[in-house]
Amino acid sequence: MNKIKILIVDDHLLVRTGITSLLKDVVDIEIIGEAENGRDAIKKTGELKPDVILMDISMPEISGLEATPKIKLLFPDTKILILTMHENEEYVLSAFKLGAMGILHKNVSKEELITAIKNVYAGKRYFGASISQMVIENMVQKFDESSFIKEKEKMVLTKREKEVLHFVASGLSNQEIADTLEISTRTVDSHKSNLMQKLNVKTSAALAKYAIENNF
């Protein structure tokens, strides 16, 4: 039976030792080497030809994110599984864009680590459970915020306020808006004040910027 050859890359000896201890008795996995930074990882990959690299992100000299695309360029058959303490969408997206096949939080169980290694080795992308939850929650939050803003504009702003906002975006003065809409400048001021409160902006300049950026 062919074993999955693993290179562990982490700048902390305790972490490398812990991972080795977790995986040493897994019959179809073999730890073939360790590296303590991205530069060393590139060198060891060339020497040892691992199937899967367990790669930390934050390391001295060359980080895991910097080393990942270099390794993928030089050794395209080697799969990279990121192990990180960061639960940050930016790191997740960066890791995959740079060539990683999977990403796990360092507090995962032995069983999930083994599952991730086997999936990545088979060419399948793998999100750890906590990473997946974080990504989903962020996506939902962004969707909710976007929907809220759109609904706020659509449901809260009156027809007249939208008209005033349109003319603000067009660069008209209060007097020009008043003349166009056949209302007083005082009424224009009142609409602009209400708009600033509803849209959470503090100045007329900020209101004009909002109107332009949102195509009113």
C-alpha cells in the first residue's frame, strides 16, 4: 500500500512534534520530514518530494502564503494543506488563490486532520469545519448587510427624498433643486437633513458623495 508522504512546515517545534505524534500510527500516512519556515519548506520539498505539505501561515523569512505559490510552481504535484490559527476570510481566500488545496484550524481533531489530508491528496479541496462555518457566516453577513442597505434605500426613502438625492448627485444647488421641484429652499434643507439622518452621513459633502456612489 502506498503511503501518503507528509512534510510538516511550522516554526514551532512543539507543533511539529504534536502533529508527528498524532499521525505516527496512521497506517497509510508517513511523515518524511519537517521544515521551520517557508524557505526551508521549498528546499525540503525538492529533496523529499512529499505528497502533501501541512503548511503554517505565519513563519519567519518566508511565510506559508509566500511559499505556497513557489512550491506549486516548482512542484505542481505536491498538495498543500494550510494549518492556521487565523479564522479570517482574507487568509482563507488568499490560501486558495495561491494554490493551497485545503485549510484547517490548528485546533482540529486527529480524525478531521486525517480526513483533510486524504481529501487533499485525492485532489479535492477541503475546508475545516470551523473555517467553513466562518466563511458561510461572513457570506451571510455580507448578503444581509447589502440587502439591508438596498431595502433601506428602497423602503425608507420617500419619492421626494430620492428626487432630492438625485439632484444632489447631479451637483445642483439648494436653490436650483428648489426651482426644479417647485418647493422652497427651506423644504430642500429639510429633505437633506432627513436624508443625512437616514443614511448616517454628517455633512452635505458626504451626502453628495453617497448619492454619486449609489447612482441616484
